[in-house]
Amino acid sequence: MLDDRKLAVLRAIVTDYVQSHEPVGSRAIVERHNLDVSSATVRNDMAALEEEGYITHPHTSAGRIPTDKGYRLFVDRLAAMKPLTNAEKKAITHFLSGAADIDDIVTRTVRLLAQVTQQVAIMQYPTMGAAVVRRVDLISLHDSRGLLIVVNSLGKVAQRSIDFGSMDEESLTQLRDRLNDALAGLGPSRAAQVLADFSSTVSPEVRPIIHGIVAGVLDILATDQPTRIVVAGINHVSQFSDEFETSIRPVLDTLEEQMVLLKLLGEASAEVTVRIGQENEHANLSTASVVASGYGVDDAWAGLGIVGPTRMDYPSTMASVRAVARYVSRILAEG
């Protein structure tokens, strides 16, 4: 068990190394961090930290750098998330406000997260099957043709061309209202059950038209968008090419593998999670860190986060990921 002073020394080493990318020596710690102890005492603490695997001695340098184990302790016990500034909060609100649908939300979010953190941002689409019906519209175009439009709780809009036959505007309005009363708030499976009996509640002369509308609604609800990942900020990897122990090529290759990224985000929860270096199961990410959080509404949850080198500003990155995830969740809930 490390005492408070050794924890303070570890915090100083992590903080200084993240900022300077240079091994940290005992004199620098004493001068910068006001630990009120001598350089000799700090050197003894550094030796103890190295013996327990929290820091390491690179090459012939007199300074130390954190190991994965050291970063993990820093994140678990020492790193407090930095509160976002008012300017950062306004930037997030401005960047994401006015998003038209889920595609627009996802595109804006990954761009924002990459820009704010200067890392590679990854975001999983919400599982559409977990969404519920928000609204159904019937729009007459010309002759007997029209559009059936279904909007779900995640803002996804889908439409089908429908033959309305001889139904007039008043009848279409009444039918639209009935469909909304019957389907609003239902998930795909329950909506399908309700629609199965819907045609039996209308008059025989319009039943063929209703069959076409019901079939269109069921088709839209059954068309689940495949779960996928959107990536932004790939260019940031090259800025940290010297951070990775080998080539950055394996990291770039992994960022192109949807299934690997889905697995990285698949366990994301409402709380921010951090996987550091060797904690990542995929070998290509053994020199990288992943900071992720869940987002969404009700049962429609997905993940978003960043991938970057283990030498990162964890408190700021964790705060940014959490803030963006919460804001996106709020957009989806209010939409």
C-alpha cells in the first residue's frame, strides 16, 4: 500500500511527463510541486515506486516515466476530472445544437470529440431496435400516391411510397391520428403486434389500402440500421507516432476494424471507463488507451470515446468524454 507522499510523487511524475514528454527527475518534482521534502527523500520514494512497477527508468536517463500500472493508479485514485470551462460547455452546445437526425448527431459528435481532445474519436450508433415509435405521418402527394413517414425516438426518419387509393385528406388525417394513438411509444415488436390486428378495425372498402400502410410501417420498423462505428480525427494519431513503442500502423489498422471498435465500446456504461495499454485485449492497442462512456435514452444505449497514447491528459479527456456523452443523451431524450 502506497502512502500519501508516494502517491503525491506518482501524481507529479504522471502530470509532468504528460506535459513535457520528458523523464521526470527528483529535483524537478521538488521544485515544481511543493512536496516539502528533500530531493533525497523523493529519490527514495521513486525507487520504491519503481520497485513496485508504477514507474520505470528509461534508458540511461536519471528521470522516471509512468508505466501502465502507474497510469492505472493515477486514474483510479488520483485523477479528478477537470471541470469544463464555460467556453468549452458553450462550444459543445453550439456544435451539437440543431442536429437534424441521428446521422447528423453522430457525425457532429465524433468531429467535436476529436477536436476537443485532439485524439481519435469513435462513436457507436445506437441500436435502432431499442428505439420506440415517436410519430407516424401520412402525406398525400399527387393522384393516389403519397408518403408514409415514421420517426423513432432516436430521431431516425424513414419513409415509404404508398398508394392511398381514393382516400381523401380528411380520411388520411383520421387514419394518421389513429396510427399515432396506437403506436406512439411502442418498440418494433409490440408495434408489430398492434398492427397485426389494425386492419380488422377499419371498414372493408379501405382495408386493402390499410394493408399497404401497415405493411409499410412494419417494413420500416423491421429495417434496423446495422450497428456500426464512426471514426474521426485519424490524423491525430500521426502527431503521437513517437508515443507508440512500435509502428503506428497496427493502431491505424485496428481503427479500421469495426468489430474490434464495437467490442471496445460494447461494455461502456453511463460512467467513464478507461483501459490503459495492456488492459486492452487487442494486441494492436497494447500501447494505447481507450476512454469511453455510454450514452442514449431508455434501453437504446451505445458507446462513444477516444483512442490515444497512454501518455494523455486523463482528467481532461475523461471530463470531455463524459460531458459530450451526457449532452448527446440529453439531445436524444429531448428530441
